[in-house]
Amino acid sequence: MTVIHKIQETIEKIGKGQLAGCYELLHDILAKKEALTDENYVLVYLTLALFHKRKGAFEKALVAIGYAGRRVEEKPAGISDETKINLLTLNGTLEREMGNGALARFYFAEALLLWKAQPDLDESNLMIPLNNLAGAHMDLKENIQAEACYAQALAISNRLYGKLNPDTIQVQINMGEFYRQTGQAEKALRLLESALETIDQEGIGLTREFFPLFNNLGALYMQMGKYTLSCEVFELGAKILEQSEQKMHPDLATLYHNLGCLYRDLGALDKALVFFNQCLFIRKNRLGESHYLTAMTLSNLGLLYILKNDLKKAHQILKKAKRLTRSALGDSHPDYAVVCNNIGEWAKAAEKFELAIQYYHKAKSIYLETEMQPNIQLMINLLNIANCYCKLRQYKTALTYLDQVALSKKQIEASNNGICPEPECFEIAQSLRDKILSGPGQNVIKSTV
């Protein structure tokens, strides 16, 4: 078997989650350096990066990418443009998953430029890089640029393939998720329901690429308060995956996770626990104990135990989630901020308000340092801090943070067509402010004016 066939076979195995033996095979190829062309050398390291990415070892994946990148810099003539594009795309994907939005945007933009520079450009090749670039813009809250990229990709797909093509449906799903995340529920609903209807009526096969539709549409219904529809969509997606004998599929884990969140928010805590545990079982076995998605499931499980008033178990789980998330992503990643927020929730429930404020502040500093601003998580975080200062009867400080909640809301609306995705957060902040000004804090406030 040739080197290129070994690489292709390994990529297929990694894609299916069959990781056993892949690492050893790739290192065996690298050990025989004299038999490697520059092109194959880069491809081996790209495949090694895919292997580490699949295991959630992003730092190791970036090291492998670095080896590939240096060979491209040293001997660019020996590397095909397609491989260079794949290198840029994988680099962008890793940076995006690690929360480095600006770097992801750079790599995706470079890949798009390289595609556009091809002498015999096939316009269909622009769709994936446009989708990738749109996702990076969306992470950075560059909503105008994100919408423009998605619209361009959708126009290309409609023109080349028509509305019933799987590629067109995929762009619809991505664009619908963009509208969901930016609070444009009606636009999101039209695109996502249209995609589901097309798949259902036209007999288009439900490939892996379409399964995010169930998560996105279910999350949209949940966001709109349509909990029955949300549950139906999540459970339909889960049923399809279960019946297709893909009971360890990562998308099934995500559906279980979302069902856990849904039932938790509805107060059905025992049901939520079942789904979170099912999600955790898949992620531990499929992705590994140390994968960041496993850690995030533990973080949500810890939050659930807070709601069940089992603070001891919640604390144990959240400490483990913190350790795993920090190890996988570092202590400046937005997902680490989520864990810190959940530990803050535990400390607040345990009436350890100073400790809660410390963790909320850690989360706040991460949100402010990332380029994903403004965001709804920061607004909720500021409200949590204000609440803790109220519990400590430090009303003046609480009002300062409530002012920041109002400012954060204005920033979100300014970048989001005048829409705030979670208006109830601001309503709670207003109610808290009214209680301070009309309650026991009024004399403290008046004495400082």
C-alpha cells in the first residue's frame, strides 16, 4: 500500500472515530523520511493533527500543524494548493474551537483567497471556505460580515444546485443557526423549518451533516418558549440516530445534552439527570475522559446537582470539570468561563457570596479578554455579581454592576439589529434595581449622593 493510500485510509478511520492504531501508523510513516515527498510529509502531519483534534488534544494538534506549516514555508513549490488550503482550514478550525476567533478568521480568509486565486476556479469550491469564514465572523459578533458570507454561499449553492441539494440545505442550516444565535428568531425559523421540510418531503437522506438541524431547531423552539416542539425535535433526532445503530454518535450525545438542558429548565430535574448521564457516557467512551466536551457535560451536571440542592456532589463534579477544562482549553477560554460561572452558582447557593464573586469575576475577565464581545453571557454574569453584592448588603456596588448590565444590553442591541436575545435578564436587573432603591438599600444610596 502506498503512503498516500495509508494516509487516506487513516483519515477515514479517524472520521469514523476508529482511532486505534492510527497514531502508531502515522509515526511509522514519519520514521521512513527518505520515502516521503514534501506533499506527503505535510499530509501526514495534517492527519496527525486530525487525530489529536478528534481526541480533544488541541495543543498537540497545533504542534502537528506547526510541523506541516514549516515544511510549506520551506518548500512551497512541492506542496499543492489543495493541501495548503486544507492546512489553513484545519488551522482555522482548531483556533476557532479554542476560542481564538481572530486567528480563525485569518486562516479561513487566507484559504478563501487561495481558492479564489485558482486559474480554473470551480465556484462550488468557495462554499466551504465561505461557511467557515462566516462562522468565525459570527463568533466575533461581526454579524454583518457573517450574514454576507452565508448569503453568498447560499446564493452560489442555489445557483449551481438548486434548493433541493444537500449542500444548499447545509448552508440553510448554518445560516439559520446564525439567526438563532443573534436573536432573529423568525428568520431562523423560516430557514430551519424549510430545511427540515425539504429533507422530509424530498426523501433526501439524513447524513451526518444534517443532524445539527435537530439541535439547532430544538434550541430555537426552546429559545422561543415552545418547549413541547423543542422536546419533539430533540427526541426525533435522537430516535433517528438510535434506530440507525449509531448509539455512540457524537451528535446523539449533543441531543441528549440539549434534552438535559431542556428538562432542567422545565424543572424536571430527574429526567434531565438521565439525559446528562447518557450524554456523559457517550462522550467519555467516544471522546475520552479528558476531552473538553466531556468536561462541559460534567459542568452542566454539576449545575443540575445545585438545582437538586445536592451541593456536596455539585462541588465535587464542578471541581473535576474545572480541572479538565483548564487542562484541555487553558484558563482563558470562554468554556472555562462557563465552568467558573457554574462554580459561582454553587458558591452562591452555599451562601459563600465572596467566593461566588471571585469566580464570577474570573468568568467576567475571560469574557472581556476574548474578542467575542458583546455577548449575553457577560450580561448574565454582571447580573450574578450584582445579586451577590445585594446579598452582602453592598448596595452601591450592586447598582454599579446593574448599570453595566444596562450598558451591556445596549451594546448587544447595537450589534444585533436592535435585538437582545434574552430580554428577561434585563427585566430581572431592573426588578433588582427597583428593590434596592425602594428597600433597605435606599438610605445607603441616598447618603452617598
